[in-house]
Amino acid sequence: MAVLVSQLRAWTPRSLAGVAAEVAGINDEFDEQMSQMARRTDDAFAAWQGDAAAAAMARSLADRIAENHIVTAVAVISESFAKAAGELGAIREPALAVVDSAVAAGFTVHDVGAVIAPISSTGEIVVDMLLQSSFDEQARTIEARLLPLLAAAAEADRTCARTLQNALGDLADITTSAPAAASYGPEVRAILDGEAFLPDNPVALAEFWDGLSPAEKDGLAAWDPTIGNRDGLPAIDKSRYNQELLETLRDNAHADLDAIEARHPDWMNGENLPPTDGILTDEDSANQRELDRWLDERADAEKSAFGYDEVRTQLDKDGPQRLLMNIDAEGRGAIALGNPDIAGHVATYVPGTSSGLPSLGGDMERAEFLLTAANRLNDGDNAVVTWVGYNAPPELPDAASAVYAEAGAPRLDSFQDGLRAAHEGAPSLNTVIGHSYGSTVIGHAMSDGNSLAVDNVVFAGSPGVGHGVNGVGELSLDNVDPTSNNERIFATAASSDPVTWIGDGVDGIRVAASVFGLPTGELGHGADPTNPSFGATVFDSHPGPSVNIVGVDIGFSPSTHSNYFVEESQSLLGMAQIVAGTR
Amino acid sequence: MSSYRRAVAGLFMVAVLVLGCSYTAGKSVNESLTSDESMNRTLEHLEESLAALPAGGRLDRVHPELPVGDLGYGGFAPCYDSNTVVEGPEYFGVGFWVVDGGDGPAGLKSVVERWTEWGWTGDDRAPDGDRYAQRTSPDEYTLTAQLSTSGYLSLSGSSPCFPFENGTDLDAQGPGVIEQP
């Protein structure tokens, strides 16, 4: 059905445009007010900790999600009005122009669009016949132009009305429907109410998570923004929630840095620094101590902020899919190249001393070269996780201590359990690869009553895999007969890598110490896993350069410790073969 | 273990415990090489290798017949594994599938013959039997050809190391595709 001319004339598209702008303005104001409220709420939560605060924060987050939905829906309504104004105006103006010009020329235009020619009455019969014929023809032409315009106006009217109705309906659904929390099952409600806990065990968590609706998952994520770090969740969900957490951690780290720098804007510019020579007053000394503290704090804050920025940089790189498996406020994290939940072969690379988020770039390159090497062997179906999920020894002297490995081992164990629990389909072939101190972490995770849920283990450039661990029989893999450990545990060492001599070198120190009656305690990290007596399957590494001093080959080079993951190296190929299952 | 190695290990252990130390590059470092040169030269060697294969072939990090076999873009990486080294030497490395021409043992044979014509040398010890070949140029660029378990051919290349200070954009990645010249 077409629109009547009188209806068309009554349309005022400009007023619709005005309504659109007005709605948009109100919406913006609503959004700004809610943002202000959110900021003030955040400030309040920063000074309020505890279960009640956590519950209130969860509610606040849920409200913010709802607010975002409302703002979005109202924005759609505003856009619908604006679009209607444009479309109706585009039809109305040319249609009324046809009507008005016809009427001005003496034609009669009926409300339904019919055009009647004026009557020619010159008194001359022949002239009147000719003119009337012409008028009638013009009337038909005008009508032929007008009727489609009226029909198009009707269609635009219906389309715009439908769009507006849908937009209004969506808003009504959001504002009148029950909140998402009402759809939560009793188990989720109990957790949010503090009457129950999420399963700790990765297998149990994976089963529980699998039964949740998307709204329930989001609700739990609002309740615990660190939920993506829980082992057993699917990699896709872990990455989604962890990336939200990453932004919070980045913001906090940069805010901390800004606050530290703001404490001494003069020192930031190199001004008013306390004197370091001449006669120093007590105040000078106190200022110097404060400067030293401030520089340390600033260095730590810079490192922290850079680390989170580096995670973002790595996630944004092109190439294989990148999933943020872990991220936390302690500067620990893990990124997967490829989806470990669906890959048939999954490797976890554990780097050694000084590893962490700030140096993630180099470790990710090593992981990508390993992934590429494995894919070139078995046509793909691999994923490689760079796991800096433990606090590594900050410096080489710290690497003599086992405390970092002891603390990291249970975290690695849980992470591997999570990979198994979240995996879809047939179990994947899982491998852990430890470089340097990373191998010590792995060793601790599979000795002294511990066991790792992996199929293969690789120790590269290892200083030893745990004090007192002298053979593969003292290591344990889940569901693997220990008598076949030698087929599952691999080791490689460049012949001139002095770090790998440490395991045996400790014996030398012990002998020397005993001569002088010195205590050795739990010195070192156990035997060299490439020693034949250890029983691991040893694969090749390039022997590496040997430093020549004044014409004498000293037989080793400190640099060789660092060649295992170099593209196209024998050791990288060996590791890729183990990961890809082609060895 | 020889008494010499045992003594060195003991001394190294003491050094780690008492002094700490840092590692430098393992691959040879070409002091005059820049990051741009290392990437461009590596890619040129791969492009020239591709010329040894039948017309129509290309190097691609994505193989149309291998839906889960995407390779990385490659890029610059440290010439060392230790994270105790900061701003040490870097090198460029990248790998590609051979697509639309040159697959299989014949393709591998062709590129290795080309590398031999160039005077490049290789360690004849093949870690993966006749499915793998590696050759190195006098200026220490390395190229590798490898057949997958299903017979798909891939090539990779890597450069010598260059000093960190010779790097410009170390976040740069490889091109993804190399067409025949």
C-alpha cells in the first residue's frame, strides 16, 4: 500500500534527525555518568579488600556489562532515527516536488497519487482537442513518476519503522528482562555467594566449566578476573579472560611507574640530585639513600610495565594463533603458538635463568622456530607453549639455588594437568622442554614423589635436574612404566657447554671441599642428564666453538650454552623430531 | 669425564656461584652485517633456490593442502638462548613450504644441486636420512631443505649473527610468500 500525498506532506524527517541527535546526546551523557561512577567505584575497591568487597566488585562489573549493553542499544536507536530521517527525506522531497510542480501547472493531484489534467477551454474546438490530448499525456507522465515514489515512500516507511521497532525491542529486552544472574545455575550462584568454590583440580574444573552457559562463565570471570589462570579451562577462554586481565595489569603497572616518577619530577630531569662528594650533611646522606631507593623502585616499575607491554606486543604479532594461557601480577605468564586444546602434539618450553615477561620476545622467537621445525616434519598439528609461569632465578649466581625450581615445579605440574584436561579428542603427544635452569624446574616436577603428565621430556644444556637425581629411574611421568623412562627422557648438551659440566663438576668441588673440611650441603642440581650413567636418550647438539687463548684451545666456550634453539641447528631439529613424534 | 673437564666444571660452578658471568653469541658474529642486510640476503638466497624448482612454484608459509601446517613468519632472534644476555647479537631466520611445484625428493635434490653449484658446503651427516639437507655459504648463511613425513618439501634459511647495535627494526617479520624471480 502506497503512502498518501497528505501523509507524505505531514512527514517531518528533520524532526527525526533532531530526535536522533537528542537521543545520542542523552546516551553519551548516560555513558559518561556511568563511567564516572565506575571510576569512583574502582577507587573505592582499591581501598576495600575482602569477600564482601569481592562480591560487590563482581556486582559492579556485572552492572557495567549491562550498562554497556544499554548504551549500545540506545546508540542503535539513535542511528535508526538518523537513518530514517535520511531515507524518508530522500523520498519525500522528490515526490512532493513532483506534486507541487504539477499543481502549479494546473494539474490536480489526488491524495492517492492520481493526476488529473486541466480542462482546455480556449473556445477553439481543434485547439482544445490538441491541448487536452497533450494535457492528458502530461498527466499520465506525471502520475507515472509520482506513483512509484509514493510506493517507495511506503516501503521506506515500513523499513524504517521495522528498524526502529527492533531497536526499541532490543532495549526493552535489556531493561526489562531478568538480569543474567537470574539465569545462573545453583552451583554458580553458590560460588558467587561465597558458599562454594571452583574445583581446584584441573580435570574437575574442566568438567565443571564444560557444563556452564556463556553467561555463567562471564559471571564467574567478573567474580574472579584472574580466572583465566586456572588450569583446566579451555585455551580460548583462558586467553579471552587473560587478555582482559593483561590490560588491567598494564594499566596498573604504568600507573605505578607514573606515581613513582611523580614523586621526584626534579630527579626525573636530573635536577637537585644530592651531592656525592665534599662534606656531606646528614640531610645529604638521607637524600642519597632516598635517591637510591627511588632509582631501585623506578627500575622495578619500568621492568614490570615493559614486561606487560612485551606480552601485548607478542600477542599482536602475525603468524600462528597466539593464546595467552597465563598472566599474573607477579610477572609470570605463558603464551601458546597454536591452540594446544586441538593440536595433536603439544610442547611446553621452559626457559631458564633470567627468563620472564621482559625477555619474552627472544623466548617466543625460539618457540616459533621450534613450531616451524616441527610443522615441517609432520605437516602441522603442533602447538608450542612458552611457559614463564615460574619466578626464574634473576641472575646466574641465583641459579645455584633450588628454591626457584621447588616453587616452580608444582605450577608446571598443574599447567600440564590443565593441558591434558582441556584437550579435545584423542590425547595429544605432550613434551616439556627445559633449557638450562628450566630443566631443573622440570626435574623437580617429576622427582621426589612428583610426576608430570607428559609423554616426553627434553633437557637441553642442563646444569642438573635436581639434587640427588642421578638417573632416569628417579624421575616419574604419569602413567608411564619407569623402566621405559629412558625412551621418554631426552637430553642434549654441546660438548663445550660448561654449564652442562656442572652436574659432574659438583663432584669435583665436593672432593676439593672435603679435603679442606668444608661443608658442601646440597650443592648443585644433581647429575648431568647427558652422562651415559643417567640413562636418558642423548641427541646431538652442535659441539660449539672452543675459545682459543694465546694459541691454546681451552676446550669450552661460555657462549655455547646458548645455541640449542638456533634455527637450523641439530639440537632444534632433534627437539622438533621429539615434539612431532617423528624420532 | 676427564680430570681437566671436571676441574673446569668445578671452576665454572664456582664462577657461577661467586661471580656470575654472561654469555655471548654462539654463531659467528659478522661485525659489519646489519639487520636489513641479514634479512634481505637470506630471502635472496631462498628466492635463488626457488629458481632451481619448476616454473610456477613459490615459497609460502601457508600450504594449501596442510590446513594446520602454517609456519611462522620468521624474524630476528637472539644468537644465544640465555636470557641473562641483554642486547646481544641477533640473526634472521625463516622457513617456507614449497608450493605448486618442486615437491618431493626431486625438488630436494634440485635445490641441493643448486647450492652445491654455488660452492656451498654441508655436513654430510644427515640427521634425518635422505629427507634433509643443509648447506652453508662461505659467509655463513645456511639453507636447509626438508621433506615432511608426507613428502612435502620445505626450505629454511638463516643468516650469520650481527651485533645488536647494527639492528634497526628487530620486530620485522618475513614476507610470508616468495615468488619465483
